[in-house]
Amino acid sequence: MNDPVLTYGREDGDATGAWTKHMRTMERTGVRTMARQLPGLLRLSWSLAWEADRTGLIALVAVRVLSGLLEAAGLLAVAGALTGLLAEGPTPQRLHAALPALVLVVGAGTTRTGLSLVENLLRSRFGPRIDRVCTVRLLQLATRTSVMAFDDPRFVDDLEAAERGAAGGRQLVDNAMDVFTAAVRMIAAGSVLGVLHPVLVPLLVLSIVPDGWATARSARLRYTSWLSRIRQVRRQYMLAHHMSERECAAEIRSFGLGAFLLDEYTRLARDLEDEQLRVGRGQARYRLIGESVAGLALGATYATLVLLLDHGVMPLAAAGTAVLAIRTGRGALETALSSLTEAYENFLYFAEYRSWTEEAAQRIPAPRSTKAPTDPDVIRVENATYTYPHTDTVALRGVSVELRRGQVVAFVGMNGSGKSTLAKILAGLYVPDSGTVRWDEVDLAGVDPDSVRDRVGLIPQSYTRWPMSARMNIAVGRVDRLAADGPDSVVPAAVATGADEVVDRLPHGYDTSLARQYNSGHDLSGGQWQRIACARAVYRDAPFLIADEPSAALDARAEQALFDLIGELGRDRIVLLITHRLASVRGADRIYVLDEGVVVEEGTHLDLMARLGIYYDLFTIQARQFVDAD
């Protein structure tokens, strides 16, 4: 039997199609590929840091270079101090000879300590600023991208990966800074070793390469595991979110869903644990191989040093300095390789972010100089078709409708008949696959999309409960107007929709926070929220008003008042009403009946009732509910 959670909402063929792009990404994560992409990785890190804080970046580079010079000077000073201390002669004389070098060692170490504090301070500036740059970019695109993009499940899944990748930007720059720091230290240690004996430098490098290989393989294993589990983790998060949300609490308890949901979550969590254990075993295996080979190479390095001492090629003081330089260089090389590998792993995560931002940018409607009519008289759709992305679901099939100013036009029909989809096309939120949408005689295909949306007011089926004050929940329909006309400008819209009665009961009136999750927040019932949503659309004062099931949560009196208001608003603007409550559309100037994406009937209420068609059947069924059977 198919699992009820994992198969819920899954597209046919998903197992072989949806992850093609990600599988190609995983195939490009080999060590050779990492090496080829290293220059680009470092350039990307530099550009991120430069965009976030260019002054701090320049200062940080200067501090690191100075610190490296001081480290090299300190190592050479150690050689001088050891030479003086190991020379022949009385102890006081040897101490006196070594004293300048010892002072230099202490001075270099103290100065480097101070510089490290400055470095930490500078680096602490980058993190929050890079987070801001990456996150703002993601949110900017998410809020500008076409609404149609969010009907594409692949785009939404990629967004999930992009959110993880955005966090990788900060880590990527941190890794790059660590690599740069390690590189400066390696140059310092390598320079000292090169002065003492050139053969020590390549031996030191060879002792680190196996560790680098192991770390790179571990990073690839961890990344590919994460990439292949994005959807499972997303479902796990969604289950946890629903189990802990206030809106779901009553239904979970009423239906006894707690144990079922918890079992599903636990099973997903255990699968993830098994995957993480598999990854851990693989990483341990790579580390064992790498560290074993690296240990042998390091042993060969120290054996070479002993041979140089034994043959008198290197004095004892130089050998002592070489040991310190080897330790310094090995530590720097380990840091560099580890940071490079982490940087590449974060680069892979960040690549998902970059990939999504590039795709999202392409899905932003192109700006156009032509503006939509300010106050259109007629809106027409001709022969419009629309199919949802990556599905075989045809929502509209050659639909033509006409809406005129001064009229209320209604869309009615069964669920899934295409009413809301057609409304989104009229509002410029969706672009039809074929056909035209005209406001007056202006084709929306050549119009700036923002200018279209600016002329539309919407009372949606699912309204947003913004975590703001009651005033702002109304004013989000036209925030610029609130700033210009003042805080009391929302009152007429509230009065017109009955939202003022809701606000009057709040402890702080229009300034009451409607976010229950905060201590001072106040919650509203569904009907109260719907009045706020209606006031939001009225406050927007747009020439084209779309009311999509506007009275679903209202009581009978409030519903009648709302439809009276809609009729009044229809006198000087275009009003589209979508509703299943057919008693409310009797007064509409024109009614379109949709069925499976096709307009099957149109006319006034009396016209449609006389045809004895779908509208007649639906209206009669609803009317019987209000007839006294006795």
C-alpha cells in the first residue's frame, strides 16, 4: 500500500523526473570538479563579502597579511633565539645573545594576539550583513515572481533548497576567510621551511593531501544525502508545523489524529536517522583512510628531518624551528583544506540558492512602459485557455467573458470549474496559455503588470491574517494611502463593511495587535477576520473589485449587508462576484456559469432560470434547503 503522507500531492513520474536537475548537480560534486571550480568559488565569496561590507573586507585582508608577516618573523626569531641559547659559552652570555630574538618572539606573539581580536571583530560584521544581502534578495524575488510560479511544485521545492542555500552564503564567506587566513600562515611557515631546507615543504604538503581528500569525499556524501532528502524533510516539517499550530489543534483532537500524525512524523524521522547513520559511517570510513595515509606521510616528514640532523645538514637550532614551522604549516594546511571543503559544500548549497534566484528572476514579469487604463469601462477575455504547470489539468478551455463598469458580474459553477482561475487571469495574476485579455482596448500582454494589479481590489477566499494592528490589517490594501491620508482614513472602509463593529470590541481599537502569538495580541473569529478582509479591499478603492466567496464565514445579516455593499460599489466600478450562494447573485447584471473550464451558460438570473440548465438545477437545490418541508 502506498504511504498516505509520502504520496499525498505527489506528481506522476516524480521519481524519475522532478529530481533530474538535482541528480545532475550531484554528479558534478567530484573532487576534480571541486578543484576546477575553486577559483569561481573564491570569486563568489569575495563578491559576497564585498557587497556586504567592502570597507571591513579590505581591513580584514590587511590585518591577515600583517599577522602572517608577524608569524614568519616570529618563527625566524625562534631560530635566532635557539641558535643563541644552544651556542657555546657561559649561560649569561648565551641568554644575552638570545635576548633580542626572544623580545621579537614575544612582541610578534603579543601583536598577533591583538590583531586576532581585531580580526574577530571585523569578521563578526560579515555574518549578519551577508545574511541580510542573501535573504533580502530571496524575499525580493519571492514577492516579485509571478503567482503562476507558485503553482509549480518543482519551483516551490527549489525554493526550499534555496532557503537552505541562502544560509550557506554566510558560511561560505567564513570558510573563504579561513582559507585566506590559512594561506597566509602557510606562506609564512613555508617560507621559513624553505629557508631551513627546501625538501621539507613538499613533504609537508604530501602529509596533508590525504586528509583533504577524505574531507572532500565526506562533504560530497553529506551534500548528496541532503539534496536527495529535501522533499522528505519538507513533509516532516509540515507535519510538525500542523501538529503544533493552534489552527489545527481542535481538528486533531476531534478526529483523534494525534497518534496517526505522530506515527507518520516518527517514521519519517527514523528514515532520516537511518540516512544520517549511513552518511556517518561513510564519512568515518573516508576519515580513517585519509588520516592513516596522512600519518604515514607525516612520519616520513619527521624521518627526513632526523636524517638531515644526523648527516649534519641542519643544525639543532634550525631543526627545532623546523618542528615549529611544520606544526604551524600542517595546522594551516589542515585548516585550509577543511575550510576549502566546507566552502565547497556550502558552495553547493549556495548553488541551489543561485539557481533558484536565476530562475525566479526569469519568472518576474518584464517591465513595460504601457500602463493599464486607470478606470476601465470594459474588461474582456477572449478564447482564454490555461493549464497548470507540469500537470495535465486544463483549468480553462476557450473561455470568453465581458465585464462592464457599473455592473456586477457573477461567476458560478461547481468546485474546480475554473472560476477563480479565470478571475486571476482577469486581474493579470495569471497569463493565459492562449487567448487575449483586454482592458478597454488595451491588451494586457503588452502592459506593465504592476499597473494592472494597482487597479484591482480583492476579497479572496483565503485572506491573510497579518501579524499587525487592526489598522494595518485594513491599510495593507493601500499602505501609501495610509501614510498620505492619516490613521483615521481606514475608518470609512471599516464602517462600510461592518469591520468597525469588530474593532470597537478590541481593547485598543484600531491599534490592537491581531497576532495572537504575541502576549498583547488579540484573536478574531473567522467571520470577524472576513470583515477585516472586506474592509481591506474597500480601502484599496480600486476600479476593479473581485470578491471571491466573500461571505463564507459571515452570518446572514452580515452577508446581506456585504452583498448590498457590493451592489452599491458596482455602480461606479467593475465588480466580479464569485460565490456558491446563488441567492446572492440574483441581482447580478450578468451571470456566467462555468463547468469544467468552459462557459456553458450566461445571462441574467431570470434568463438562466428559464433555460432549465445547470444554473437552474443548482439554484433549485439550494432553494429547497430554505423551504419548510412541512
